[in-house]
Amino acid sequence: MKPQRIFMPLALAALLPAVFLAACSGGEQTVRGHVQDVQARSLTEVETLTLEDSDGKVWRFQSEGNIGFTPSHIREHMLRGEEMTVYYTRQGDRLTAVRVTD
């Protein structure tokens, strides 16, 4: 057997677990929509954020620190009906907001 024929299946077998783990962790994703609710952890940090996208799907995020805006700034967007973009990661059913932009 030629070395290439052995190497290729071994290389693919080595890559499969990495691809599977990347798919499960989801990496960073985004969703844009209107803020439905924001709960503060403190004056500067968001505890939870609920967003409704253009298809009517409701997204509920938790945060683990600073996501770029204060709860009061996000609440202003909610009151004005302005959309925001949430950058998030998914671990199982848990959505964690990493960053929010206007």
C-alpha cells in the first residue's frame, strides 16, 4: 500500500473529533432583532437579554460580564424600538451573549 493511501484516512480520522467539537460548541454566532427585555446584574452589566428577530423567534441570552453596553443603553433601544445585534456562543441549550452592537 502506498503511504498516501494510509495517511489520508488517518488524517481524516484525526480531524473528525475537532470538527465535531467545533460544531457542538457552535463558535460565535449573531442574531439581529428588537430587544424585548433586559435584566441587569449591576449598573454596568447585563444578566439576561431577550431579543425577537424578524421571523418572530424569541432569543434569550445570559451574559458573563461586559457585553459592550450597559443595561440602561440596551433599555433605550428597547423603548425606541431600535434593533440590536447580539454576538453569542451556544453551549447546549444555553446562549451566552458575548457582545452587543447597535
